[in-house]
Amino acid sequence: MRRQHSEIQGRNGVVLAVSFEPRDWLFQLSRQMHLPFPLLSDPERDVYRAYRVGKGSLGQVLSPGTIWTYIKLVVRGRRDPFQRIDLRQRGGNFVIDGRGVVQFEHRGPAPHDRPSVGQLLDVLDAV
């Protein structure tokens, strides 16, 4: 999302990322990764519940795709995610139009499962 942020903005899109991590940790992560969009803290997971993004099963967490995602993080030198992360928390991606209507929703069955930014850009083009 960071690399394609200007393309998203060019389509009148706004990126907001929501995490269950504490606000101070997200602030550090945002600065460290030079994120051009806000990271919102939801430690009680109210947003996760509202958008029906629950936790995955142990089988989903231990899927090859999820393991590969975490191996790549370690190779890149990111060891900190394993100190705080809830490995079972699934993610979701949503495109909400200017009237507040959800135009696209993706609830990944595993933590690593996400639509590509290209798919999200296609949705923005259609909205």
C-alpha cells in the first residue's frame, strides 16, 4: 500500500489501516516504515467485530502461505512482529465509497491472505 499510495489517492481513495496493536507501537511502526497513511489502534477489536473479521483456526495460521509471509519478515530483519502479534487474527480489506457504503470486502481466511493492490485499484476505478 505504501508504494501505490499515490495511485490510490489519484483515484480519490484514502487508506486507513486498523490494528489491535497499542497506539505507541503503531506510531513507531509508521515512522519506521515511512507510511503515508494513518494506522489506527483498536486494542478492543471493535472495528474487527463490526466488520466481522475474526480469528482464524490453528490450521489456517499454520498454512504454507502464512508461514512463508513470516519467514520473509524475518529475512528482512523484522523480528519484532513475533513479540506482539496475534498470529490467529485474520485481516480484512474494505473499500467504502463516499456515502459510507461498502463496495468491496475481503476477509482473509488466513492472516497472510489479502487482495492485491491492483485488485483494490480496480475496485476504486469502478466506484
